[in-house]
Amino acid sequence: MARRPAAPAGAGDEHLNRLNTSMISILFINGDPAHQMLAKIYLERSGGAAVTTAGRAGEALALLKAQAFDAVVTDYFLPDVDGAAFIAGIRSRWERLPVIVFSVWDRHEIGEEASAAGADALVHIGGMPIPLYQGLLAEIRAQVRRSTAGHL
């Protein structure tokens, strides 16, 4: 299920170049309001991102049904649902929507479960905020490019 219309024949490179500079719409889900605020500030100030936040899985699903997003970034441990079940639920309805787990837990602790549930990437929270969020935005862009590559 394609989330975006296909680019005209021969326009693939132009579409990818536009993706590098165009606004990406991100749904950021985390149960901590302070973390939501930091993510919104850093991702939007890093350039090219419009961030909508949600604190619970139910709120996030309502937002996903109401508007289109280019990517979902979610903590694995949400207050109202198991991370694997939440990711699997997103994947079952929005097959091509990139889902990136952004968590203090590392790959060894949740990576296999998140991947099996349908997560496209796992980014470990750690380090200084500016490089952390720049790295997250780079991963989001890579996943969005990957999800649209077959539909150009």
C-alpha cells in the first residue's frame, strides 16, 4: 500500500533530492511530555521536520487515522500498550510507514522483539542532544527514502 503518489517516470532522482530538502512529517510517541518537547524542538530545529507528538498509543493511533505521516518514532515502552503489539498494530494497517524505535533500551534488550513486530530501525537514546537528534533525523530520512524507493 503506497502512502505517496508515484513520481513521473524518470523523476526518481529528483524525487529523492526533494525528499532530502522537503519537510518530513513525523509522529513522535513517548509517555514523557518533557521528552516529547525536546524531540519536537530538536527535530524541527535540525531542519525539514514537522513533528506531532503523542503520549499514548491510543492517541497515536487516532492521529495516524486522521492524517498522513512520513514516519513514526516511538518509545518501546508506552504507558498503555506493549511495544511489540503497538508496532505490529501499526505495521498491519500502514505497511510502508517507517516505524523507528527510539529508546534508552539497546538493541540486545529489545531489538529482536521490535524487529519481529515490524520496526524498521532502532535508535538508542544516549549522548548529547544535538548529535542524537541529528542522527535520529538522518535515520528517519533514510527510512522514508527506503519506504518510497519502490514507489517512485
